[in-house]
Amino acid sequence: MNQPMAIDELVSVAQAEAMGELDAPMMAIVLSSEQSYDLPINSLESDADKARWGLILRAAREHVEADAVAVLYPAWTTIRQKKTEEGEANESTDAASDDDSGGPIDTLFVQLHTRDHVYWRGFEQIRDPRHQRIIGFRRIKALSTDYRRDEAPSVTAWLNTLFEPLPAEGEETEVDRELADLLEEPEVSAALYPRQMRALH
């Protein structure tokens, strides 16, 4: 998989899913070598939600022997611009407007997690003033960064175990049993088995 190309394709998928909606869908895409699998995410509001979905995505990735997992989700952010070495903000082709005095930005995030890197893109969601549906996107440069996996921001910590190795043959731990149980949950099994929606590579 060409990773820079994959993150661009994922951005296109995420924006297409969000266009015309009141809220961008929150979802993961598990990218195996031959097929991609959609997993709609119910909530990432609490630490318990993140811990549960971290396990679900690890289980899904191991089950289909995937080398990458994408996470697409809406959130609010106050980050607008990267700082230069002199401490001045870059010229604002980022998401910002003259009538906005630093309030939070309605943002669509796209993350691609691989064994070695985390590719991160952020876009302001532009809405129709009358109906509040999403009609476009503006890239936020300060939220468009590639990280080595061991240098990724702490906000991605709930996916730290995504690529942990499988246990030795014949060994089984409590976490492994929990992973196996998660694969049997209807919301997970429905995504991993009959609903193979996209092949991005």
C-alpha cells in the first residue's frame, strides 16, 4: 500500500461520507491487503469508549491480517495555525475567518495508522448557513502532519495496542479472550463478514 496515496484516498472517502450531512459519520476502515472493511463507531466520548474501540479495532485488524487502520471522525478544535521558528503564525490558508475570534472549529479528522506511522489530516467543515448541512471543507494545515508511531500525540494513545504482536502459539491471555468475544459482537461481525464495502488499494 502506498501510504501517502492511501491517506489522500481516505480523505476523499471521509469527505464524500460527510458531504450533505448534519454530522460527519464516525467510523473506522480496516485495510487488509485485498479488501477494506467499514466499522461504524458509536462513540469515542469517554475513556471507556476509547478503550473498548481500541480493542475492537485491534481484534478486527488481527482477524483480517491488516497492515493499516483508518479512523474518520468529527470533533471540535481550537488549533488554527502552525507556528514558525520565529513564533509567528504561518499565512492563513488554514481554517480561520475574519469574524471568528478564536472559537473552536468544527473539524473532520482523518487518521491512517500503520505499523510505523500515523498520518493525520484535519479539515474545517463548511456548513450551509440555513440548513447547517456540510457543503465543503477547508484544510487546516496545523492538523495535517505525519508522525512516527512512537512520536504520535497522546490523543491517539487509545490505539497504541493496534499493532501489538499476537501471543505465542498455544498461549491465551484474558485480553485475547476479550478480543475474541468482541469479534462476535453483532456490530463488529456484521462489518467484518458480509459487509465488505470498499477496496481502497
